[in-house]
Amino acid sequence: PNPAIKNHPFHAFAIRTCVAMDRAMMDEDPWDQRGRHSLELAGADEKARATLRPSASTEAKEALAFDGERQLEKGMAGVSIEMPASRVRCVILGAAGRDFHLFLTCFKDNPHVDVVAFTCTQIPFLERRTIFPFPLSGPLYPGGVPIVPEFELEHLLAGATPHVDKVILAYSDISVDAVDKLRQRVASASPTTAFIPYTDDEAILQKSLLRPRTRAKVLAITGVRTGVGKSQASRYAMKYLTQQEGLKVVSLRHPMPYGNLIEERVQKFSSYEDLERQHVTIEEREEYEPYIAVGLSVYAGVDYQAILDVAESESPDVILFDGGNNDLPFIKPDLYIVVADPFRPGHETTYFPGNFNFTHADVVLINKTDSAPRNGVRGLMQSAHSRNPTASIVVSRSPPTLIREESSCHLARHDDRFPEQRPEHIIQKGCHVLCVEDGPSCTHGGMPFGAATFAALEAGACEIVDPRPFLKGSLVDVFNKYEGLGPLLPCMGYSPEQVEDLKETINATICDTVVCGTPIDLRRVLGDGQLNKPLVRVRYELCDVPEDEVKELMSKQPFEQEVTGRFSDILHKFADLVRHDANPQSVPTIQQFIASGGNPL
């Protein structure tokens, strides 16, 4: 009934969202805790939800639409918005991470820019979400911002009136060839539309970098690809700075908001109960649970300015930003670290935006030197010298450790062969092993194998069992999409149905033992005693490299660049910088500080 709302360009979409149940609300089980956000945004009560089954009447849907309109009117009450005569119209390509951050920091309150829509890709089931909701979207977007699957990009651009001025690429771990293909798709659908990777726009890049309001120093740990070991490096840094340097550190994780965006605006995980209460996916667990397992907390969510404000209320000395995929930091770093993977040499230049991290970081940390081929390690050192010659180089190990989960398997608890045996005795010579690996690392991260495969072969397994003949449900689609997957099972669990598919696939696979290389305790997700075969976990933590091994690596390098096998040396200098921050104007940059040998004067 309010003309100001009815004439708003997003009014029609907002009303459509209330009644279009086909994509988000009519899935097999749309009534779980993680699928209700569109209905809750529309203000529907439990009675209205119950009526909106596939057989719901037209009258019921219209009633909900009217209720949604009343909610919009309520949200717009007292808001006066003056729009310029023309606005730059943008589409943001994303995957529920960097795209939302750019919108909230650069566009939400900018009347000169009109964000027409987000697109989504990369994350399974993300297409169920059809709107970035109000009030997160702000008063300029009282009906929220539409979200459409990326495969509809051409249709979106061709049908936009007036036309879209810019398409901004705002997600990560995508090859430069794939970036070029996106550029061609945009040019083909709308020749006058500019295609801009967000790292190419200096104004967007700088405005999206948050700054602490306190004197806390920021340590950012990023990567050149998914699965390089960023989380290991983050845990190492957090434990060292707290336990050895006596500093107070809070950790912020790159966003993984796969549920109700309004409820997930600011999140803090300090216990396993927090994970259960917030209904996190397996992929979210893989990032948060390792912190909890060692008694640490981690922040995450959607609105990183609000998250940063809450984290700073704890008066930390250091804010640690634990990056996701190969994305850039969300907070301006005082020490910028990028982790590189010698199993994938060359990817530091061919994957967006990890190539930006590699050329701009203060420290290049080359991980997994204990298992990676020497030419891969030396190739990364050469690449760092040519592309980022001012950076310090750190080499580190990531040795896998087998851990028997006694209570995870009903068969093991009732079989006399298993009690009191060590993990390495379960994986005997001639043993057939199913390897469950970290999902994102092996899917869009492109890793041919992971820690579970390496540990199983080291322990004497004769065969790594290919799970393809035994796949169930949605995991078939995963293998069809990522044809390059090796003989491993990605630990996928973006929905309760997919978790069930994972459990059924493991139980159906003919093997002697399951080796799990994901960083979570899988028994907590699948249920105690739900597997019909023994489960062995693989843990991996970042370790320093002996000095003689560093010298051996350096012996064939034709350049002089600081290389150390002790990550703690870099962190110690950073801790000195934090402690000498009494006068911010006199504090040197981290590059100057490292070069000075740690002398603040």
C-alpha cells in the first residue's frame, strides 16, 4: 500500500521472493534450521510455513506476500533516501564470501552505485539462497539484493534494463584461464559492460580493507591455493604468540556463511556446543574445530566490520586473520604472509587472486617440504625471488600423524583384533584403504591427493581404494563436476542429506580401513558407531625445518634472499614490533623491522 515501496526497483523482486518457493523452499527437506531465512525475513509465522508446502493454495501464498510487503514497509519507515539521477549498475560474481564483504564495505551505503544482483557458484546447494536479505542490505536495498546462479549470468545481463555497467569478480581460487572465460561471457552477453576482477580496482581494494580502531596489530595468513596449509600456519602463529610471547591474540576466519545470513552476521566459536548450536556444515567445521580442539576461539560471520568491533572489545594485542581459499585479507595487515604449496608449483602465478597474495606478501611460507619434491620447493623459491624479491622466505614441514579413533566404529569396539593396537598396526602391509580427504582442497582446490593418502602409503597400505563404484546421492554429482579427482573421497557435507550420502558411501566401499585426512573429528558428524569399518584420523601441524636442510635447499639457489626454517623467528620479530608500539608514528614497517634484525631503534 505504500507507494514509495511499490515504486522501489526491488519491490517486485522482494514480493516474488516471498512466493517463489520453487528454488529455496521446495527442496526435499526445506524446513530445517538452515533453510528458513527467506520465510523468516518475510515475517511468516509457523502456521504460514506449514501452509507453504508444494500443495499450498494461491490464497496462502498471497497472504504471505502481503505480510512480506508489510515487513518492507516497516523496515522503510522513517527512511528518506535521495537517489542521484543516474547510478552505476553492478553485478557482483561471488560465492558467499568476498562478494558480500565488498557489498557491505563499498556499496551498501553508496547511492551512486546500484548493485543489481549477486551471482553464486563453487559451493554446493548455494543456489537455494535467492536473496541477500534486509536489514543486512541496508536502506538503499529494502527488498534485499537478488542472488542468482552464475550459469544465469548471460540471461541476467541481457535482460537488465537499464543495462549493467560493471561486472565485478569477487570470489577466489579460480584459474586465470577461467577468469578470461568469464570476461568473454560478459563481453558476449553485454558488449558495453566492463568486467573487473576486484583486485584490479584500487578504490574497491582499499575501501574493503578494514582498519582496527585500536592499536592492535594485524597478522594476515593467506595462500596461493586452497589446501596449502593456511590453517596450520594460523594455529602455529596463534599458539606461539600466546604461549611463547605472552600476547593476547584473537582470530578472525574468512567467511563461510552457508546458513541464515542474518543469524550469522557475527559468529564466535569457542566450544563444540557452539558448532552444534549454529548447525555448521562439515566445511565450516574443518576451519573452526581445530581451534576449539586446542582450547582457542575463532570469529567469523558476514559483517566483518561488526566482527572486528566485537573482537577488538577483547582488547587484543594481535588480530590474526585466517584466510580462506586463496583470497586476500579483509583487514589491512601489519604482517602479510602467503603460504605456498610445492606440490603445485606454478599455481602461484596462474590462480586468482592467490597470484596477488604471492607478489604482495611480506613473507612467503613454503609448506610441506618434508613430503614435497625438491624441485617443487626450489621452483617456489625461484618464483618468490623473481616476483617478490623483498619478501622473506620461510620453509616448513607438515608431517602427518595417525590417530586411532577407538569409539568411532562399532566393529572395532567389538573385535578382539583392534583394542590396544596402534594406528600404524591397523594399516598393515597389504591393507586396502579408503582415503577421506579435505573437501574444498580436493575439489575446487585441485589437489590430486591429501594427507590421508600420503599417511596411508607411508604406513604400508597396498591399495588406495577408488570410491567411484560405491558413490551415493549427491557425491555422484561432485565426481561428475570435478573429473580430475583421484582415488579419494572428498569429505563433503554442505547439507544433512550430503552428510548422509558421505556416511553411506563410506559404509558401502569395500576396504579394510578408512583413513580420514580432514581436520575434523568425523565421528561427531556421522554419529558414534555409525561406520562399519575402522577409522584412523590423520593430524598435521606445521613444524620448523632443521638448519642443515635449509642449507641444502639453498645450496643450488643462485640468489641471496633471506630463507629460514624457523617460522617462529618471523613471529618473534613481529611480537617485538607489537610490544614497541607505544608511539605509532615511530614504529617501522614490518619489512624495515625484519630487515633490521629485530632492533626497533
